[in-house]
Amino acid sequence: MANYIVNVNSTLYITGDEKIWKTDKYLNILITYSSSGSKYQGIFYNCTENLIYVAPYTNAYLQVFDLNLNVNSAISVSPYNPVSFAENNNVGMVQRLVLVVVNKTIIRSFAACLNDFISSMFLDKFGLMAIACRDKYTNGTYTTKIFSYSVEVYDVQFDSKGHFVVSLKTGLRIYSYFF
């Protein structure tokens, strides 16, 4: 089962339970990385380092891969369990926190979700952060925008036209003007 996807130059990197796949744009599998016991969730492409960061939420570390899914390193975030990523070194945790990790060190943290883990985070071009909590709401931090839903929230992003898109357990919500 696929969990999260990131696009790197028309190549897709997909996380799933115990696997990470590298596919072409037609979803033909090019490489599979497997790790028994790891439940992979969030994935992030760091274009500066040309590396893929993955959040195995069953572990207390981040895994870092090259573009051929070779393990580059692991970054401890103990005692927390990572689940999602956003730009500028932000990592969402199962424990309802956002950690800021710089040079493999946690330099700051803040609470984000009320009752469940952070399923997704996104920074817009103005540096404002949207946080999707699995406990059925999305929080536009520092914008006073909070959206509540009756089902679990999985992901938040902006589409190519600038619409704010919320992926829910039961479908998508698309907002023309978020801010």
C-alpha cells in the first residue's frame, strides 16, 4: 500500500509499509528498497543535497537515501517517531510535535496537533505552514485558518494553479483562495 509520493524530475519515489519504490512517471517500478519492521510514511526530496529523506514512523530516526535508494545515513530524532516533512528542516512526529532538525540536531520543537499525529505539513512561498493532523483538522499556523473535517486528513499541498488541496480519507477538498 502506498503512503506518500514525491516527484523528482519525473521520477516518483513512493513510501509504503516496509518498502520504498522508485518508479518512472508511468509507475513502472525501477528500484525497490525493503526494510522489515519499518513503516514508511513521509518522504521529502532535498534538492540542495540531492537526497531523499524518509520517515519510518516505527523508528526514532530519519533515513536518508541517494536517488538510487542506497542508504546514505540515519538521523536520530529519539525519543520521537517521525511521520512527515516540510521545507526548512521541519519534521512532524507521531507525538504531535514539529521538530526543526539542522545538521542532524534537533534545535527547536513546537506542539501542533491536539489528539493525533501530524500526517502532513506544507510551507507556502511566504513561509506560512499548513499542518494536517490525523485528528480531523488542518491548522494554518500563524494564519488563524483552521479547517475541521469529519474524517481523517492525510495530506495538504498547493496544486499547480495555487489552490490549497486537502486530501481526506474520503476524498479531496480544493480551496481557490486559502490566504
